[in-house]
Amino acid sequence: MGWMAKVRTADPAGSPSMSARSKDFDSATAVSPRVSNGLKEFLWLASDTNRGTILDLGPAWQATLTFFAEKGYRITSDDLLRTWWAFLTGEEERLRSLGINAERPTKDALAEQFLEDSLQYPEQSYNGILMWDLLDYFEPALAIRMMVRIYDMLKPGGVMLALFHSRPAERFHRYRVADGQTIEMVPAASFATQVRVLQNREIQDLFGKFRSSKTFVGRDQLREVVFLK
């Protein structure tokens, strides 16, 4: 398919492999630190594992890679939102090349096609997954299929941190870990469009297989939810 994002990994014994610097990020706008009870809870639950594995489904920030590597985790970064929108862009280009009479695939077909090459990780391979606010940007057809795969990727007792906007976001951000209780919100060029604001019932349905969850609501209309497998 040709749209696979490069995956970056940091080992506890070594240094992280890259610094996430890109023209996509707005250096003229201040990064917003956010006290994160969700991150604190995520780390507390993940601390039950020795030399655990973490999957960050966002950009490969040097700060995040270093933070987890220094705590003894093996961390992998996979910018799934970037990969998804690159895939959609490629699909639009393909359809234009076929002409106006080209048959457009359904959203279900697009989701299936995307996941043929994406999130290809073994079952029960991660102790923790940082999902951030990805589900606000994915169509339901993809979100449902993706959550089935992600659940299988987590080890028993594995933990996930997800963010949900309570209203349409005022601007597009990416997220990185500053310390054990602080997330930095990094302003970025808006290559992705927020698809929806998920209601509590929709979130419960998507994460119905998880055995427990804990929600933290901030004044900035951003909910942090920690899910335990």
C-alpha cells in the first residue's frame, strides 16, 4: 500500500532513536502543559510490570521516548493518525486517476483495507497503549475494527490511556509526555479533521470488552479515560 508510517522504538538500555521535529508543528505557538491525572493513573497501573512494553500511537517525540526508556520500558511509536490520513489521501488520488465513473469504496471497505497493513502487532504484546485523542478523528467503521485489534494487542492486565473532546476542538494538537503527571499539548498543522464528539454510550460500546475504566474530566473540555484489560 506504501503508506506505512515508520515505527520508532526505544530500548531501556539505549537512547531513543529520533527527535520528533517537523514542519507540521507550530513553533511560534506555545506548547501547553497539562496536569494529567489520567497519565498518572496509567503509569501507576503499568508499574505492576517489570520491563514492560508501551505502544505510543502518536508521533515519536524524543521526550516521550526518553521518559519511558529511562523507566525501563521498551517503547514503540506508531503515528497511526498520520498513516490513516496519508492512506485516505492516496485513495483519493487513486480515484481521481480512474475518472469520475470510478466506484468509490465504502467506509467499511476502506477500514478493512487500511488495517491490512496497519497495527500489525502480535497479540498480547503490550502492557500499555497511549491512544491520545485518535478516536475523535476516526470514522466509526475504522474505530470499531481498530479497537478489536488493539484489545488483542494488550496483555492481560494491560492499560490504555485515551482522550476525548467534549466539544469540537478549537485547534489541532499532538501530545507528548513531559513527566510522570504532565502531558504537553503541541499545536500542529491541522492535516486531520475531527470526525465526531463521542458520547459516553459510544465510548462504553467501543471499550466494552475492558473490565474497568476511570475517567478524569478537565476544565478544558478534554476527558482522560484509563481502561484496564
